[in-house]
Amino acid sequence: MKILITGATSGIGLSLVKLYKSLNCEVIAVGRNPQILSELAQLGIDTITLDLLDLVACRNQFKQLEQKHSFVDLAILNAGNCEYVDCESFDAELVKRVFDANVITLANSIECVLPLLRKSTQAHLVGVASMASYVPLSRAEAYGASKSAVNYLLESLAIDLLPENIAVTVVNPGFVKTPLTAKNDFPMPFALEADDAAKIIHQGIVNKKNEIHFPYRLSIPMKLFALLPRGLWRKFAQKFKKV
Ligand SMILES: NC(=O)c1ccc[n+]([C@@H]2O[C@H](COP(=O)([O-])OP(=O)(O)OC[C@H]3O[C@@H](n4cnc5c(N)ncnc54)[C@H](OP(=O)(O)O)[C@@H]3O)[C@@H](O)[C@H]2O)c1
């Protein structure tokens, strides 16, 4: 099985790369960090150095990839970033950076990897969003909105790729201990290790789930919160605000 993983040099992506390699899969790791990529190459993993925001570079690199591999069975599009908004000095550039990191990198990846998936007989596209998209959260004006966009994009894509028999899965994790969350200055309930998150994602992919969400202890209450009348949620959400 041939698997392409973006955001492969850190956190959840790096754990997924190591997990799939341990399962004897052929892994193509896409990332920006040359040192980690060269360490992965020494483990026999194929690597691509790429800023996924650079669409021209993406097209060129994937053309070369196609010559070498011709197809990909599973694409896990995981690259992303989080920054929190400070409403006292609302920064539109921050919002753009977060949308670039989460939505535009995903769109660029999809354009480039779809032709390779179309040549597989068991094609599966997986995108990593976040549970932050379930309900509006304090300071998540950029991150939550971008991950809502990721959810919508992937759900639409799932409808359009169904006739081609290409499966699409959305991953909505809760808190996972990675460099991305290391900077969080608030409690992270039920936070998981990245290796454990990777195992859950892998199992969900094996089961061809439409949505993989975890941990249930957080995702189920969050899904229920989304059903509350908006006014009630706004009052309740004040409790989660950092003072
Ligand atoms: N950790 C959590 O609690 C959590 C919860 C929900 C969702 N998620 C999502 O899970 C995914 C992985 O996050 P993580 O926690 O593992 O974070 P991480 O450790 O910071 O890893 C993010 C990866 O994305 C890569 N990346 C970002 N922008 C890129 C770009 N323009 N081009 C290429 N690569 C780019 C990073 O590359 P560099 O190392 O070069 O920067 C890094 O490898 C993200 O989409 C995140 O939003 C995480």
C-alpha cells in the first residue's frame, strides 16, 4: 500500500509516518523540515521537501512523484497550524495565515494528489480538521473557522468523488500533545500522545469511517453542545474564556 502524508515532519503526521512504516507500507513523507526529512529518508521513507503554500512548486514536485510512483492509495493531508485571535487587536493577517496553513495547503494538496489517487484501485483521501469546528470557541475565530472550512471542503469532495469510488474521511481530533499545542496556555482536557492519536486515525482509516473523531470523552459532549440554542451556547462558552 502506497501512502502519502503531509505535515510529516512533526506531531501527528510524524507519528503516522512511523506507524505506517512499521506496518511495512510504502510511505511518501511531505514536509518542510530538511533535517527531519533526511532522518526519515535514512529509515527508507521516500521524502519530498515542499512548502504546500507554493502551488507552482507543488505541481512540479507531484509531477516528478507521478513519474516515480504513478499512483497513491492513501493520502493523509494533515499539514496545518494554529494561532489564536486576540480580539483587543484583531489581526486580519493572522486570519489569513491560519486559512493559508489549513485551507489553502489542503486545496493545493488535493489538486496535486487527486490524479495519483485516481490511478489506485483502493483510493482513500483523508484530511485532518479539528473538533474546534464543532462549536464556536473563544479566540478560535481564525483556527475554528478554517477547520470548519476544511470540514465543508472535504464533505463536499466526498459527495463529488463517490461516483469515482474514492473514499473521503475527515479527521476531527481533540487535543493531541504536539509542538502545535505545546504553546497552549490553557488546560487541554483528555489530551492524547501523538502516537496514540496516530493509532486511532489508522484504525478509523482501516474501517473506512466517514469521520474519525477522538477522544469520545470530548467529541461526544462537543457534538451535543453544537445542538444547543446559540444564545445558550454563547453564555456557556464564557466559562471557557481565558481571563
Ligand atoms: N495537536 C492537536 O491538538 C490538534 C487538534 C486538532 C487538529 N489538529 C490538526 O492536526 C494537524 C497536525 O497538527 P500537529 O498537532 O501534529 O501540529 P505540528 O506538530 O505543528 O505539525 C504540523 C505539520 O504541518 C506542517 N505544515 C504547516 N504548514 C505547512 C506548509 N505550508 N507546507 C508544508 N507543511 C506545512 C508543519 O511543517 P513544519 O514542521 O515545517 O512547520 C508540520 O509538519 C494540523 O492540521 C492540526 O490543525 C491538531
